[in-house]
Amino acid sequence: RTQSRNISKADQFDHFDIPQLNVLIMIVGSRGDIQPFCALAQALKENFGHRVRIATHKEHESFVMDQGVEFHPIGGEPRKLMAFMV
């Protein structure tokens, strides 16, 4: 019989040599499209020490930064770009 033990997400990867990465996540969309990627960015930053930035429209800057994630602006009008992509 084996005993289970609690292993953090980062501990599961201790046997890998994972370098710290610079990650840029580019999102065209609404706040609802951006929100899950903020959670992903936080996890990559907190659990693995990666530098993560989200590139999206200027109107979402404060939301992204309030999540503790770096922000990089992209151009274009969000509504026109979303209509083009859907």
C-alpha cells in the first residue's frame, strides 16, 4: 500500500530543468476573453518564475495590471478586430 502525499504543482516539475521563460500572450477580445489568460499568466509567474506579459487593447490595461500581470498594448479597434475574427 502506498501513501499519498500532497505535492504542489511546482514540486511535480522539480525533476525537470525548466528555464525561466519570457512569455507573451496576445489576446484580441473582450474582458471575458482576457480574464482566463490572466489566471494562466499568474500561475506561470508564481509557480515557475516565468516573466509573463499580456498584449491586448489599451482599454484593458488596468484590468490586466490589477491582476499582477505585465501589460503591453496592441493597436486596432477591439470591436472591429473581434468582428473580423469571429
